Amino acid sequence: MFGLTLGLWQAYNFLLHHQMTTSFSKAQQTTDRSAFVLTVCRWPPYDFTRIVDLLGYDMTKSQILRLPSEERLPEVMKIINLSVGNLSIPLDELWEKSAWSIADTISVFMNKIENGSQFGHFCDWGSGCAEVWKPVVTLMNRCYSMNLSHEDSALQEVILLFPSAQENGRIFGFKPQFYFSVHSYDEHPLLSNMIFRRPAQRATSDLHSVRYQSLSEAETASQDGAASYGTCVHECIGHSTVEAFGCRLPFVPEREDADLCNQSQYAGIPAYFKGLDGIGAQLADLESSENTPEVVTRITKSCYAKCRHFRKTFSTVSMFRETDFYPTITLRIRSENQVTVTEEDSHSLARLLSDLGGVASSTLYRQLKCQEARKWVGTIVGLGLIVIVSGIHILHPLFLTGTNILILFCTKKSVCHFVSFGWSFMYLLFFRVCHYMGLEMPPAHTNAVQMMITLKLVGICFEVHDTWKKRGQLKKSESEEDKKNLVIQLKYEEVDPSPMDVFHYAFNYVGVLTGPYYKYRVYSDMLKGTAIDGGVDCFKSMLQRIWVVPLYAVAFLLTAHYFPLSFAEGKEIFRDYSFMYRVWYMTPVFFNFRMRIYSGFVLSECVCIMAGLGAYPVSSEPKPGRGPSKYEALESSDEKETVPKEYNFETVHNIDEFGADFTPTVRAGMRCWNMTVQYWLATNVYKRVTMARPIKEALTMFTSAYWHGVHSGYYLSMLTVPFILAVEDYFDKLVRRKLGETGQYMYDWFAWFVKMQNFAYMGMAFLLLRVDTTLHYWHSIGYIYHGLLVFMHGIAQYVNLIFSKAQQKLKKSAVTAHVDDYTKVRFLKTKDEGKPSKESDNHKSVTASTKTNGDVVEDKKTQ
């Protein structure tokens, strides 16, 4: 327990300090690890100590280090000026003799292969380092590439160890900069894809998890005969630099027919092409990448565009961990099945097939008459499904179930629900970040299983607690009416599961992958088979629900083709399309998301219907996730067994598509979305918190985001909801209730449009997931709906202020104003003058008033 707590604390610290890199997008991974190459570059690419020796500079490195820090920079600048000005030796000789070596930077590299063994190499040219690391020419001058399959082993990790001397061996006023990346063997290493690192001042190491994604099935040769992207870029840069500068750089072997640059030509070449751009930001007298000459931009852009058809994309994501030895860099290639868990995977092909198979097999399952048979068959099938999609990772849900059984039967019933809630959600976080601690990342399907089992296990603990509480209230109750109500509630709500019952409930195949959530009492009623034995037509109910799925599927496929989410992450939509187009593009993307979710949820409901889960009499008014809500109807139906019962499956109704799309407010729309989970959140979070309504709503939405995952997009989207709800409530109270029927009709249509746009806006965060991509997209549209939210809130506050002042004035006028009874009588008489047709009625009214206030009238006449 202590170790797990410590691990979770470390994961929390990681997420806290690495918010930009905690969200990974799913990547298609290669099974051939020999295709990977590790490339390491250093800027500047020169060893200035060697330059000093070659140029005959009279001040040694040690003498420079003995100078005060403010005097070192001018001396270093003299060396740099010499290296780009008048040289005493040929330029290519200077380059070859002063270029940095991999052995100057890395002292040890170690490989971890699939069988778990490790082997290391001390990186000097006399111990085989030259056979592993090969110099490669890039735009950053010399880099070194290591073939990751040099030992004919499928590599998992590479560890590069920096010698401690590197920390103190700097003379430039800054530390050398290192860049590295993992790329395909035929791909040219690019600066834009490399991770930057400086040797740290303390003992640290960086863990870089590598993702690789191929954009094309097969490569095609370019028209000029280039065989790969790297070759294409290399040749293009060589030809372009010769054309731009009129001479050949020593480290660009192409165009050997061109003359080597002389000293004056070399001095005029931008620092970017000489490898000096890396120190330009530190030394003001040199160019930096922030002020790159136009020729550099033109050459690089044209070459990248020309060779784009060879491009294979990859990315590396920086992580962090402490170590107790020399500074290191660790590169870990993620294996094929280690794809990142994202909400995007919630209804993949595997789960679609699972739902369809569940619909078909549930007919046989429903035919089982024995309660124990239903238990074991449902559990065995459920475990089999989890093993198929998760493999060894089934240990996670098994462990969580076992620990919750211990909590349920080893802790007091008064606190078991709180303990289960805290433990289960803490383990859910550990489950999602365990790969940061050296464990293998679970597949996406296991994440779906873990999510549903978490709700079930916490939910059953709440059910047990509520049963214990109501039994205690029944013993203490003195009112017969209260006792009667409690007896009825316990009859249809109480649960008393055994450890094996909890296990069967957690792993029953119905809803094990995609939901919906249902209470243990609903599961128990299904096992008893009362509704099934009563003749409920499950097949007819299933057909009434499933017929819309093909329509949703077609709509999903069409919109996925024409409006892919990947387009919202690319550069084209920000570069080539307008602001209004980006605002509009959210709508079809969100429509595509809804069609996918609708299809999955409806199929999941059909699995439950065919299994007979959640069938209750219509008269009991079943609610999604809960079951019957009107127990008196169940009592009366039990007494009148001769009356035919009409059943429905509202208990497992998880999505109300029409309500989600066409209700006018966000609050109403959310109540139609994932309704069984909404019930769980409302029952076990919202209603248990005794705070103000806005705080309860915020805590509920935070719990929902936490349950969905660790990705920033969940929190950016769901934690916006409480503010939207507050503004909606303001306008409903201040505007809508004061409108007539036509005004309310127009108001609802406008509110519906704003609701759908808000959903689409929040949906982008839910789909993009990463905080950087989400904020980039929102920033490109000016955070328009956040701004609208603030604007509407300001209007609501202003209108509320005006109404409040008006009401205060009316109250003040009512308090100060006084009209005596005599004036009231005179007013009535004056009002009745000139109306002879109603003389009798007016006479009666005045007479009645006079009689009522006779004494007052007499007194006034006397006066």
C-alpha cells in the first residue's frame, strides 16, 4: 500500500509539472524495430579546444577558464571570429579536425533488448564505438546516428550517459546543446522533430517515449532518382547552397564539381549553415534562429516541400525522472500494443463486434432458467471478453475487484462507500499512469473495462451503505407511515451480496466493455428472471431500438470522410482557412462524434435488452441506471397478478438522441446524454455533497472528467459546464419566465442554437484531448464561446441589477403610500359616474361600501 501511494504521488508530481506532455494521441506503430535509428546532434558542432590548437591561438583553454567570467566571452569571440575569418589552414581540414565526436559527449550507452538483458559500451573509438555510431551530414552539420538493430536484437531502450566532466568543460558561458530523435533508417533527421537537451546541473535523466506513424504504405522514388526522404533533402540542400552561395561547404559532399568555399565566402554564409546558430542566441554578435536570413528559409522550405512525398512522421515526447548516477538520456520505443488510452477508442471495431456478438448470444443466455447458471455463464463470458481484449492486463480489474470486496466486508458499513470511492478512483489514476513507473501501458479496451468496473464497485458499496442506513432508520422510526415507506423501499432496494455475488456483478458480460451502468439490484432482478418469465418480448423491444443504428453508422462514415478530426490538428486549417470556417468546422466534427457515440450506446442497450436486463413494469416508472422509482405500482401489480403487465427497458436507456440534440439548454441536453452514468454521478456525488448548487455541479463535473481520463481536454470541456449552467439559469429566471408564449418559443430556438455551439466548442477539447492542441484551436477562433459566456453573464448581472433596483423602489413606494377609506369611496363614486347602464350594479357597490365604512362617511360629512 505504501509503495502504491508513493507511486501515485510521483505520478501526480509528473502530471503537475508536465501538463503539456501528459496527453498522447494514438499512433500507428511499426512492428519492425530495426527500422528505427537514433540520431544525436550537438550545437555548436565544433570542439573549440581543437580549433584553438589548429589556429595556433596563444591562450589555452585552462587560461580562459582562469579569467573572470566577464572576460571569457571576448576571448571566445576571438576564436569564433578566427574560425569564420582568415584561416591558416584549409577550411575542410579545419572542419574535419575540429568537428565534435560522439565519444566527446557520451561516455556509455546501454541497450535493453527484449529478453530483458542489458549490455553496455564505453564510447571511445578504441572499444567499438566507431562501429556503432556513424557520422551523418545534416543541416546542423555533423550528427551521429546509431542503428538500433546493430546487435541483431529488437531494441526496447537506449541509455546515453553523459560524463560528469562535460558539466565543467564549458568555456562559452553556456552549456553545449544536444538534440536527438528516433526516426526511420531512411529518413533524414530534422531539427523540428528533435528533442532538445542540455546536460543538467544535477543528476537527472530524461525518459523519452517514442511514437512512430507511417503516412504512406510504400515509398515511391522521386523523379530525380532519390531513393528516400533523407537522400532527397540531402541532395536538395547541397544543390541549393551551392546556388545560393556560389561555393561548396566542406560538409556537403554533393556537387563536388563546385569549388570549396574560400575564407571570405565562408565568412558571409549564415551561421545556420555553419552550425554556429546554436550559440547565436547566447552571443549577440552572431546570428540566431530568431533572425534567420531569407535565404535559409527559402532553401529549407523548398527542400522540405520538394521531398514531402517521402516523409514519414514521428514524434518524441519528453518525460522526466530522478536518478542517482551521471546525467543520462533514456529512449524507450513503445511496443506495438502500447497505444495510448484515449476517449477516441471508446467504440472501436473490437467493441462493435462485442456488442453485435452480445446481441446475438443474449438470446441463449436469456433461456437459462437457473439463477446460478445465469451467474456463472455471464461471468465466464465476461472474463473471456476481457482476456481477449486485454490479455495479462486483466489483472487490473481483478485486483480492483478483490480490494473492493475486502473493503466491503472488512470495513464498517457506515464508511465503506467513502473508502471504496477514494481507493477505486485513486487506483484508476494509477492504472492510467503506470507506464510512467516502468509498467506496461494497458490497452485502450482495458481502460473501458476499468472505467465500468470502477462505477460498479463503488456503486455496490453505496447500495450496501444505503441498505444499512435505512434498516437503522426503520428500527428507530416511530411513525407508522415512515415505517411503511421504509419497508417498501427496502423491499425493492436492499442488497446483501456475498463476495462471489460482487465478483459476478463486476464481470458479467452485459455492459462489461461499453456499459451502460446498472445497479447491483437491477442485476439481481435480472438473475431472478421475473420479467423474462412474465413473457416480456425482448426481441421486439430490441428491434424498436436498433433500427436507427444503420442511419447513425452511415452518417458517421460520411462525416468522418469529409470532416476528419485530424484536419483540425493540421496546419492547413490555420493557414489556408478563415476564422469563420474554423468556427463552423466544429459543428460537423461534433456531429461525427455524436453519431459514433449514438451507435455505440444504442448497441450496448440492445445487448442489455436481449439479456433481459432492466425490464420493469411501465407503471413503476423506471429511471435510467436506477430501475423502478414508483414502488407502490409494483405492490399493486403484485396483488393483481391477473392484470397483464407492460414492461419497458428504460433502466438501461443510456442515450436519448432526440433530447440530446433538440432540447434548448445545456442542462437538459446533458440529462439526455450517457444517462446511466449521469444517474451514478447524481446519486453518488451530487446528492451526497451538502454545498451550494454551483459547487456541487462543479464537483460532479470534475468527477466525470477524472473518470474519463487524465487528458487535459476532459477538464477543459467539462469544467466549463458549470459556468454555462449558471448563465442559463440566470437568463431563464430574468428573461424567459417574463416572456409570453411566442417569446418563449423564439427564446428556446435561440438557446438551442447557442447550446449546440457550446457543445461543439467543448467537444473540440474532448476530442483533441491535449491541452496544447485544444488551446491552439480555441485561440485560433478567439476563445469565442468563452467570451460569449462572459458577455452573457455580464448582461445577466446588469439586468438583475436593474430589476433589483426597480423592485426595491416598488417596495419602498408600497410602504410609504397610504390611501384612507373615504378616498377609496369617493374614487368608486367618481368612477361610476356616466355609466347609467350599470346603475343598479354601481348602486349596490357603493351602498355596500357605504355600509361597510358607514361610520367613516358620516364623520367626513359632519366635518
